[in-house]
Amino acid sequence: MQYNRILLKLSGESLMGEQKYGIDTRCLESYARQIHEIAEMGIQIGIVIGGGNIFRGLSGTNKGFDRVKGDNMGMLATVINSLALSSALDNEGCKNKVLTAIRMEPIGEFYSKAKAMEYLKSGHVTIISGGTGNPYFTTDTASSLRAIEIEADAMFKGTRVDGIYTADPEKDSTATKFDKITYDEIYNRGLKVMDLTATTLCKENHLPIIVFNMDQPGNLKKVILGENIGTIVY
Ligand SMILES: Nc1ncnc2c1ncn2[C@@H]1O[C@H](COP(=O)(O)OP(=O)(O)OP(=O)(O)O)[C@@H](O)[C@H]1O
Ligand SMILES: O=c1ccn([C@@H]2O[C@H](COP(=O)(O)O)[C@@H](O)[C@H]2O)c(=O)[nH]1
């Protein structure tokens, strides 16, 4: 198997499932089952979850919120999602820990690379919540950063589309999918699947990214086994 340790980024917005806001428990359970399946294969798994199903700082500014306070709200939203996933993993019998980028014991232990490595090596799915702990960033950037810190073999971006397209496939039905794409092509084509800070961090640290549809049960295992079902960024 080509992967020993991965960083899985889960979309907060995908957690809504068919709902307009919040967490769809069926979606959460499906994610937990898929994660447990690969944990049992001995893969070390770090996880970062977005917060778009609850709050995004930038959207908050349009409603009159201060940007930094809004971003702090967004980071707290990622902690809520992380605790929900932790609980779903507990129900699955999958050992896991939640770390937080902002100090808030006893909700979760304060993140450090050393702590994350200790849990990963002892077989705990390690959920790293709270983004980077700083405003003006996104959880895509947090995922890239944590993937590099934990020395992951790749970043798996599990989302609700099945890869990277020539345009947003949720908005343009004529868009076509890439099986592989370079970091530079993402910049040159102005593709919005990940923000540029996140793409740059991955490029500079030679971290491959695999974008795939996490809403299809069994897909996470397929990607781990090397099936070419998403898009690889290299
Ligand atoms: N060229 C593109 N190819 C594929 N997806 C794209 C592209 N451009 C924009 N997207 C959008 O990016 C989304 C995937 O990003 P992501 O999983 O981070 O979702 P999100 O809504 O930003 O979630 P969150 O911020 O809550 O984590 C897709 O749902 C798709 O609509
Ligand atoms: O490092 C970070 C990560 C996130 N935020 C804020 O949280 C929300 C939710 O994250 P998404 O990546 O959009 O799902 C984000 O919009 C930011 O407001 C942050 O400030 N710093």
C-alpha cells in the first residue's frame, strides 16, 4: 500500500447532506464508517473538518460582523463539527482524539505536532480542529499545514464532487474532469476547488493532493487502495 499516514480534509458544507444548515447525522455516520474501515487497515489518519455548514467569517462580514470575530466563529464551527465526528467515531468503536488549535481544555487537548504524532502512532484517528488558529485562513490551508506537519504521505480532500473540473461542476454542467493536474495548472486556470494559500503550501512541500467524492460510501477505501476515482494534484 502506498499510504501509511494521511491527512483527510472533510468539507463542512458536505456535512449538511440534504439539509440547509447544520449536521446530517446520516452523513456523519457514513463518514465515520468509511474512516473506521481504513483505520482498521492500519492507516494513520489525521483529520481536518471545515465549518461552512455553520459559519464562514467572510460571509459574516456581508451581514455586518467584524471579520476577525467572524473568523473566530468559523473556527469554533470547525470544533463543533470535529466533536460531532468524534462522537460518531466513538459509536463506531473507532478510537479517536480531538485536538484544538485554540486552547479550550477540556473540550479538546491543545494541538502540538508532538501530541498529534503520539496519537497517530498509537492508532487514534486524530481530529485537528480550530483551523490554523488564526483569522483570514481557511480549513483547506489548515489541512495543508497539518498534513505537512504530521509528515503525511498525501492530503485527501473528501468532498461532494468527484474531482477537479475545468470549472465548478456544481455551477457549470459542461465542465470536464481532470484525472491528474499540476499545482501550476490550478493557478493558471484559476480553479477554485482550493484556495491559493493551501495549494502553494502543498506545492512548496511536494505534498500530493487527492480530491474525491466522500459522499459515495466506500470511496475513501478505494482511494487508499490506489483506485483512480478522483483527481490527483502533483
Ligand atoms: N474547478 C472545480 N472543480 C471541482 N470543484 C470546484 C471547482 N471550483 C469550485 N469547486 C467547488 O469546490 C467545492 C469543494 O470544496 P470543499 O470541499 O472545500 O467545500 P466547501 O464548500 O468549501 O466546504 P467547507 O469550506 O465547509 O469545508 C465543490 O463542492 C465545488 O462546488
Ligand atoms: O485557519 C482558519 C480556518 C478557518 N477559519 C474560519 O472558519 C471558517 C470555516 O472554515 P472553512 O474552511 O470555510 O470551512 C472560515 O470561513 C473562516 O472564517 C479561520 O479564520 N482560520
